[in-house]
Amino acid sequence: MAKQLAIRMPKHTDLVLGMMLELPEGPADSIIQKASQSGYSGSAEFNRSDKYTLPSQPTDDSFAPLENRELAAKIESGGNVGFVGTSGTNFVLNGKITYFSGSNDYFLILRSYLSDDQVRLFFRVMSENGIDLIRTWGFLNGQDDPYTAGVSIQPSIGVYNEQSLRRLDLIFAEANSNGVRIILPFVNFWPDLGGMQWYVTQSIVMVTLACILQLLGRGHALEEFYTSTIVKQAYKNYVKKIVTRVNTITGVAYINDPTVFAWELANEPRCNDGYEDRIGVPRTSLVRAWVAEMAAYIRSLDPNHMITTGEEGFSSTGGPDSGWRNNGIVGVDFGRNLQDPNIDFGTVHAYPGSWGIPADRVAEFANSFIYSRAQIANAIGKPFILEETGMDADAYPIYRPDFYKYLFSAAQRSDAKAMMPWELVPWHVNARDSGGYDFGIDDVSFGPVSAAIAYQKSRTLACASGVCPPVTPPCTCFDIPPSSDFTCPQQAGFYQRDCSRVNFLGPGTCDASCGRCSLCSATSGPPPATSGPTPATSGPPPATSGPPPATSGPPPATSGPLKCQINIAVGPVWPASGTQQGTEMQIYLRSPADNTIVAPYTVTLTSPAPYSAAYPWEWQATITPEGLTGLVPGIYDTLHPFGGNTVNIGAIVFFSDPAALKPTSASINNQPCGLTVST
């Protein structure tokens, strides 16, 4: 029976929660609010950003099964053995060069979200799927967000919740039991879970009115977190509380626990745009001085563990016309911070979708941005990691497995020593849950993550002799325009090919038009296999950029290349009513050939058995026995001839005959398409 789908795209809605600030008694004009330039309006609303919108709370049976795969992270006898350190540009563990595979999962501290047993299950499943490094928040401050108020580690300055600190003990204990190590940031630049502005506000609250007027004055900005003596001391007190803690489960002091991979000064330390210009100090000077002071302080407490900044990798060396990632306007310089003697490795965060990079330029941008930071780290002689990268599947028109393939390929060719998506979780996540950033091990997006895990393990084996085979760097000669207003040739022409005056996004941008190199003929893929030993492959096979090629039938024969591609990801099956079963069907439409398909268009799938649909995604897709067609508005209104433009549709389907989940042919506007079905 042929089924036809048509969809109306969703409107994203931020989660907005009420916020109450506890303030001292006194005249209303003594209340200090954050300066308007800092991004916080002082309104009575708390806005949790998209990245921190949690997936629905998992049930125990939604976790991926435990299978004891040989790809699993090694669980050393008695737990983690040896502190991870550095030697030149490599990480070293017990005398051996080691590469790591990780994920960001900031929410483990939230007792209101995961039970203790689910934390235990989290580490078991992640470890068995090859993850040996987790980055999770080591802070939870204040009571502004009603969702986290009851489980805050530090409800107010210097006041600690022992039950929440014991959750941190559990995280370290379970990570240790499963051969996983932890990167632990101490504070957030952003307001989520109590960030730097919370310290500024709370430091004001905790002193007398006289001290308010003398030390901080009125209307202080977030950036005083880096400069105020009283705020810095409050931060140091918290750091000392964590670093010197003794685990109540294992009895091991944190400073003696090899489970700590690194202490991290902050998540994405920076300034609001132009803050230093407005107060008349050199760009990047505030964060640089703070990094030096705090890294030295942590080193005085703990000589055993690595320390890193947690920054995004922005630079200040590109000049005034080099764009915000390279001109220091956000107050950080990757190279200057990495040169600090107490900073052991560099961190890079990459969010092309949030940064306005066109979807069809993701690969080029990733190569350019990540490799340029690798060059800085190599020149300094320290390792770097791709610590965060991710995309909002609601807002960025690219097939997410392709996104991760491009980002991880750039990181591998830049010799990143770890790669960490935001966020992989070990349970099933609906396609449009949590704003689209989170995905489960059962999702097709785990394919490129699994392939990256296998690659990192192969690099560790290839470096067993103490010398690593060289990695072929990525191609970085591209013509990425500085904006949609002008092309690179136009931009170069404006300045008579004086490209030092071209407003470009960063190294590798407009290079061809400026005559700096020869244009790359094709997007470079992952590095070839190394000459060293290869890891065991009895675990899940490395996935390609799309769903695994377990097709239910060959695509229709055509006289030329296929003009479209339809990838279908069929989720786990569960019992429904009577003889029926249910599942989730996620469908990705692409136009990989030189073919433009303008909406409205009809997508037709032919299956050997019938099914019905219910509970479609929130944009209310509908399916009828007659099929239907309709307009798909917004950024998805046309399938353009490049892989980046992907339409994502789907629904919950019910069926009696499993053959319903094995379509045999697919078409768009009666044009036969390639068909890949994964389960």
C-alpha cells in the first residue's frame, strides 16, 4: 500500500520558567542588577537555553541494552589506574600515548532528573559502547530555576547541599567502576545551572549594604566575575570545596582519584561582545588574567590532575576585520590561554549552525576552524580536543549523521586527541525532544560517533611504539563568503585582491578568490587507516554518514543517476493494542544530485503491508490511505542539489505485519529515489 506524507514544519519554543532572586532587605535602589550589556535583563523570567533543555526523563527500560561488546571501554582491574597527563601534543596514560572518545552529559548532577540507579546504568551502557570520557557539570548553583532549586549544590554562596555533593561522589564512583574518566567544569559563563552572573549577584547579596556600595557599586556586569576580589574568592572557595573533597562512597580524595581526567575552569569563559572595548582595557586581558590566577590556584591544591580552560577556541590575532571568532571581541584568545604553564591542553567547541554557517559549507568550515586551532596547539606543544560540537535538528537543515561525519573528519585530520558530541545519551530520545541536540545510542547519529570511537582506538594502538603515524591534514582552501551579501570573488574585487582587507570568517575563507591556494576539488573524508594495529571489530560496525546500509530492497532501476535519496530510520518496536505493534519512523529526504525539487512535493513510500500513523511530530504530519501532498514552508521549502539540505519528517506508526516497516521503493514527485532503511 502506498503511503504519502506531507508536513507542516514546527515553530521552536524556548522553555521559560519563573525566577525569584533572594535579595537583602533594604532600599529598593540598593539592589544590584547585572549591566544590560551582559545579556541578562533583570526580568522576572528564567530562560533556559536550547542546549540545556533536557530530553524527557528516561525510564529504565528506555536505556540501550547491555551487550558486553568488545568495543567497550577497558575496565581496568580495580577501576581506573594512573593519572592522565601530557607529553608534547599527546595525552599519556601509564606511559602510553592514548586517544579518548567522549560525550557531554551535563545533567548527571541533577538528582531531580536521573535516579542513582539510572546514573549507574548510564555509565555501564556508555562504557560498553566505547565511551571512556564524560564531561559533566561540577556545579549547580542557586535557586533561580525552579526545576533545579531543590537539588542545588550551592543554594547560596558558601552554603552546600551534602546530598547533591554525594551525587557527585556517585558520578566519580560509577565512572571509575566502568573505566570512564571525567572532565569537571566549575562554573558556567551562561546562566544555566547558576553561572558567572549568579556569583556576581550573590556576592552582592552576601555582604552588608555598606560593602555593596564600597566594593561593587550599582549595575555590575557579568565580567566582574573575572576582576572582583570578593567574587573570585567565592569561586576559589567553591573550587577548594570540590577539589579537596573525600568521596563518601570510595573513601578516595578527589585529588587522588585517577577518574578525574581534568579540572576545567569554566564552561566557555568569555566576555560579552565588546565589553573590554567599552571599559577601555585590551581585548582578551580580563579572561587571560583570570585563567592565570585560577589555574595557579587549582595547581596549588592538586598537583596530580590536568587543568584546562573549557573555552571555545576563539582567537584575537585575525585583525579588526577578521570576524568575531578571530578578532578578540568576545574576550578570549585560545593561543594566549593555552600558553599558560598551568593549562595542560586546549579545548575547541564548534557550532556551525548557531554561528550562521550555511548548511552546505559545514565541512569546509569545520576543516578551517578546527585545523587552524590545531596549528596553534601544535606550535605551543600541547594537545587539544574537540570538546563540544552539536546541532539543533529543528533549526539546521542538514542530516545529523552527515554533520558529525564532517566535524569528526576535520577533528581526526587535525589530530584531536578526543571528540565529544553534545549530547549522546544511552537511552532512546524522540527525534524532536530536547530541542534536537540530544540523541540516543539507538539513533542513526550514533553511526559516525561509533566510527570515531573505532578510529580513536586505532590511533592509540598505532602509537603503541611511542611514535604516532602522521595524519594527513584536512583541505582548508575554500571560498566561504563572509556573508550572504557578497560572494568571495566580489569581496576580493572590492579591494583589488588585497585580501588583508577582506572581512573573512577565518583561515581558509575566501582563500581561492584571494589567490592564496588552489580550491579543494572535493570535501576531504576521514583519514585513511593508520599503519599500526587495528582494534577488534566484533562490536558495532563503523557507520557511514547516513543510516547503516541494511536496505530492505534495491532502489528502483533508472536510466541515469538517482535524483533524490530517502533514508528511513525505524526505531524500536513495542507492543500496542491487540495484535498491533508500534514504532517510530524517521524519514530524511535529500537531493544529492544536480536536481532541485520545489515544494509542494509528494513523497511516496511503497510497503508490502499496511500501517497506520498517529502522534506525529509536533508539526502535525498526517497520513491518509489516499495519501496527501502539501506545502512545506520555511527553510525546508525546496530540496536543493547539495547534501546539506535535508528534510526530516516522521510519525509513530502502528502495524500488524512487520513487512510494513520494509518499504521496497520510494519516490518524490514520481521521481524514483534511492532508498535506505535502517532498524
